[in-house]
Amino acid sequence: MYRRFLNDIDYLGVITSDALSQLTRGNTDRFIQAEESAEISIVEYLSENYEIEQELSKGKYIADYDRAITYPVGVHVYFEDKIFEVIRSISGFKAPTDVSYWEEYIDINIDHESKPIYSQFGTYYKDDIVCYNGVLYICREENGYKFSNIRIPMVNGWLKAVCLEWQPIEYSLWDVVSFENGFYTLLSLDGFDNNVNPLESLNWGAIADYDSCYNGYELSSQEYVVYNDKVYFPEIDVNADIPEVGINLSLHDNRSYNLKKHMVRLAIYELTKLIAPNNVSVVRMRDYEDSMKWLSDAAKLKLNPQIPRKLAEDNKPVTDWQLATFQTDYDPNKNPWLT
């Protein structure tokens, strides 16, 4: 699946929303088709001297905010159709579990660097081995993003409660029992009669099923939930943090401005060709030619595209032979490709 570097809003700096809708005609696949063509041109020109793939990845891997994900400081997310930087860690919700999804894996013959780093966007199957915080873990049960069941190794916010089948015996406040396919906890001892079953007594309260959409679970040993026919209570805060601008989010686009500007121009030209290949406007042609010249000049090191240079084995930028031959002064103010 093609991951987009651009988003729909990027186009509105060059074209109106009405004109854009006429080009796409409600078919979002046309964005992908046009952007793929634009990206091919960009990579062909810039891949020899610049880290263009890494620069493109900055936009391709900005995901929509998902309350199941825990975001560290510094990552970027789409939130309310805008790109934000996480300035304080945002925790995702933590669902109870009755199985061990991960187990620490010890093997002195395995190089940690040879194993993939655990990602919350990954999908994992039994016996997959990952590295997380410098420790190897082996997957014991399928989990991951595609399963809508993200399980970070060794992170579990819930404890299993002691639950017995109801009997007409003495009980203490907050004891948990099962009765006729339901679970109940003793809420009050006022007028309590231990011979009256939970369905007929006002002293017992039914325990609700765990709801991943609910974000108000209290950190309490009496905050019971039912998950997979077992009762749990939280041992840490299991709710997702609320994303708030100025608190844990800051408006910031980490994509290269130059790359975004020229990719939009090239993509709009490709969109126009899809609709009327023989009737491309003069404006679109001029923008396309300007962007292609920018790519050509950047490839020849005649200008600085503000994209990191590729490094040779000596950790110095790869030098084009023409640059080495004709450059006479290393003063950046006298070099035309840096202006």
C-alpha cells in the first residue's frame, strides 16, 4: 500500500478546494496515482546525492492519532486534520489481558541489533522475536496493530481479582462473586442478607464489561471490569491521555518545505493530465517546468534544496566530480548552489 507524503490540505496552497474536487471527482485514488508519479521524478533526480528516502519517510509515517497508541516525545501525528508534534508523552489506553503476549527471550548467540525494533504499528505472530528497550522478547500470542490489539512487551495495567461462585455465606465489602453468568460485587452491608442471591439483593452491584472507548476508569482496587469472563481491576492509570494543544501537542510540520512545495506542483500537474492531457493550463505547465528545473539544479548541486546530503564512507558528503573540478572557492557566500 502506498503511503502518502502529502495530505489533501497541502494542495490548497496552490489550488482552490473547488478546483481540486473537480480534478479528483471524489476519487481519492487519483491522489495516490498523481503523488506516486511525482515521487518517482523526485527520487530519480535526488537519490544520488541526497537522503531523499529518509526525507520522504518523515511525511509517509505521520499517522492519524489513535488512542490505543502510546506516543513518545518528538513524534508527529495528524490530529484534527493538522500535523502536531508530541511535546509530552501521550499514553494509550491499556486493556486487560488473560494471556501473556510476550516473554523475555534470552539467547547469548543472538545479536540484539539483528532483530527488529518493536513497533506499536507492527503485527506480530507466535515466535516472532523483537528488541524493545534493549531487551529481546518472543511473541507467545498474536497481537498488533492489524489485530486491533496492541500489546507492548511487559506492559499490563490490570490485575485479576479473586472471584468465587456465589454461596449463602458471609461476605466482606467489595467481594466479587459470579452468579448465573454474571459477576457482582458487594456494594453495601446495610441490611445485608447473605441468603439472598445477587439478582434479588440490592446490596450487590453488577460488574460491567470492559469498554475500550470509556476513558474514566479510576485507579482503585474496587474499579472492577469483566474481560473474557474474568474480573480485573487497574493497578496503574489505564486511561488514554487526552491530546491537548499546548499541553502535550504543538502545531509543527516536520516535512521539508521545499519538497512539499514541489511535490504538490508535480502532483497537480499529474492530476490535470489524468483529466485533460491535451488541455493542461499554462499555469500548471509553468509550475511543472519550474519544479523540474529545481530538481535538475538540485541534482547537479547548483542549489541547496535543504535536504540532508548522502555521506560517503569517510562521513563526508558525496562529492560530484563536476563540483570537485569547477569549485574554486569554499566560501558559502560565493557558491551559487547555496544561494
